[in-house]
Amino acid sequence: MGSVLLDGTADIRLNVLIPPGYSKAGGGQRIMRLAVKVVIGIGILAGLVYLYYTEIKPVVIFGLRSDYAHAIPFQKVPAGLASLKAESCGECHREIYEEWKTSIHSQAYRDPFFHAYWTKDKHIWVCLNCHSPLENQQPTLIKNIPRGRVEKSYEEPNPGFDPDYQQEGVTCAVCHVRDGVILGPFDDSAAPHPTQFDPSFRTAQVCHRCHNVVSGPAQFYNVGPCGTYAEYEGKFFMKERGFICQSCHMPEIDRPVAHGSPIRHGRQHLWRGGHDPDMVKRAMAIQVTATPSVPMPGEDLNVTLTLVNAGAGHKIPTGDPDRHFTVEFEVVDRNGNRVAEQRNTMGRWIMWQPAIIEVYDNRLLPLASRDYAFATRLPKNVDGLRLVARVRYHIQSEGQHQMLVKRFGLTAPDPYNFVVYEREVPLTTDLAAAFNDGPDPRLGCTASEHGEQAG
């Protein structure tokens, strides 16, 4: 109870009811037992977390499959050739060699984006099995992968390693040399080296090893992190049109395969894809409509951009999970200031920790389309205002790019996003006519440069 002392200060006492049988010693013991349980619980939780990250969740963002879990076995130089190097092949196959040199396959190991990501992954060996796939190109031999844990693999120095050859990435022999024989799509070859017909060159199977990377434990992707092969549409493009991967990525051509050889119906070795703006543009058809077509000051303007996956036999975008499109609308004044704007994203949303979970995927399936709507009310004065509709392709996000630059040594100035469609029209003009006054919307490898259907 409270009382007032003679000096006028307040004396506050709290009456606490002490249960019968209570002792300070007993209370301390209970607290001690509780503390021990908490410590044990924390220890068990820490142990489970440790086991999860060291025995269950892979250290890389993909799982293993038998074909790419190991390098392609060591290949000896076929009789009649001086070397396995691409330049040696180019002595006779000059045009093919020159095409390969411009391809992303030739840069698969030297690609600065790969090296930044590989540094992030602590140069784990398994990445080389697609970026420099031959055992001849790798510094170590993998003897065992305990429990599928790539970071615990048994590695030995590779006496057959050629560091210069590693720089060639996906080189000629990766696809064409096995057991001292040159494999190819023809069954009647006459060459100064052993040859053998391999029917897989006439199917998409030859692309399967590296373009169908699968999920691992605690990884819940829809089709895997890089599942282009699994995304391939097997109805219209495959059955009705007879398309395979090579139909778009290795265009047909009639020419001598080697110097002095007869003209054959073959393919260019270009492999253009997601790093090539023209190839991305060819996969898409875009149409923009506006209502009203001639907007008046103070009116509501409604714009619709329709994006169609018109030319790709897989989803767009595809490949690396970071790739995405943005659909952007802007109303800008004569000084370039934005009066109104909107941005939509098409891609994959993935939670990376504690498990990898693909939360959402709004990429476009083959032949599918999607409308993106933009609405704004125009000001009373529209003089100098322009409407911008833009589609941008991103190899990686701005945040990812800055992370790779600041933390993992990315220094190359290679573009990591580029515009694949952009129209800018004054709001004082007929918008319908302005947006229709563009290139032929028939895009994709389904139409040739002359507008004829490609086979």
C-alpha cells in the first residue's frame, strides 16, 4: 500500500501474493530448465538449417541430370585433322567457321555475364559442362559427386586440359566429334577424315543437353530454371509446320559445306537468340490501338498494346530466369517531361530463399497474345504532347546488373536491355493512322525476308 513519509515523499509498496510452497530456489530452477530447453531448441533448429543447406538444397539454382552432370568425355583428334580447334575445322569449312565466330556459342565461356555469375557461384565446376563442355576444355576431372552435392565432388587435375581450347566455349567438336569420328546430318559424306551420319542433327534432341536444365531438391520451378526445350510447342510449330529448334536458330541455306564440295541443303551456324535484338523482334508481333483515334483536350484516352508470340516455338522470354519484357506507356511534353506513365512486366517471379519457388509466370506461350491497357485523361492543352508506346527486352534486371558490377566483377559494356518496339506519336494527330504506319506485323521465322513462308 502507499503512504506519505514525514519528509513528504511518497512511499509506494506493492503487495505481491506469493503462492504456498514457493521458494526462490525453486523459481530459479524452473528458469534454468526453460533456458536449457530454449538452448537445445535453438541448437536443433541450427542443425536442421545446416543440414538443409548442406545436404538438401543445391548450391546452384538447378538440379543434376546424368547427361550434363559430367563433361563430354575426352575426344581425340580424328585422323586427317591437325587439331580439334575450330580454326582447324575452318580451313575447309570456312563459311561455317566464320558464322560460328559471331555466335553466342563461341562466346559461351568468354561471355562477361557468364563470368560474373560464375564468380558469384564461386566458380563451381558444373557450370563448365555447358559453357566449355568437353573434358579437353576443363581443368579438373570429376571422379565422384557424393549424394549429388556438386560442392563436395572429388576433383583431380586434368592432364588433357587445354586452356586455349577452353576459350572456344561451345566449339565444333562439342557437337560433331565422338570417338575419333566426325558426326553430322548427312549419310553420304566424302571427307579427308572419318564421318558418320547422326540422325539427332535433324531433330531438336541435339539441343536438349544444355537447353533443358532441370530442377533439383527444394527447387520448385514450373519447367526448370532454363527450360526452353521443355517449353517447345509440339502442335502447330512441330506437327503442322515441321519446325525444330534449328528452323529458327540455324536458318536453312544451299551452299558447299566445305571448300570445293558440292552444294548441299544445310544450315547456317548462327544460333541467334535472346542476346540478339533482331531475333527477339522476329519472335513478336505488336499492334497498338487508341480510343478515340483523334483525342480532344480534356478527354479520356485509352490505348491498348497487343503483344503476340508470333514466331517463337517456346515461351517468350525464355532461358535464364532473369530475362523479362517491360511494356511501357508514356505521355511526354515537348521538353521530354513525363506527364503520365505506366509500366507492365512480363516474366517470371521467383523466390530464391529458403527454397526456390516460382511464384508467378506470365510469359507468353507460342501463338498466345496479351493486351496491355493504358488510360489517362488529357490536359486542356495537348500542344506538344506525345504518346510513347515501347516494349523493352531485359537480359537481366537493373538490380541484378548493379550487383554483378559492384560485387562480382562485371566490367564489359555489353547491353543488358534493349528496345524491341517503340512508336512516338503526337497527340494532335490521328493515332490509329500513326500506329498502323509501321513495318509489316508478320514477324518471326515463320516468314522469310521476302514475306514467303519458311519451311
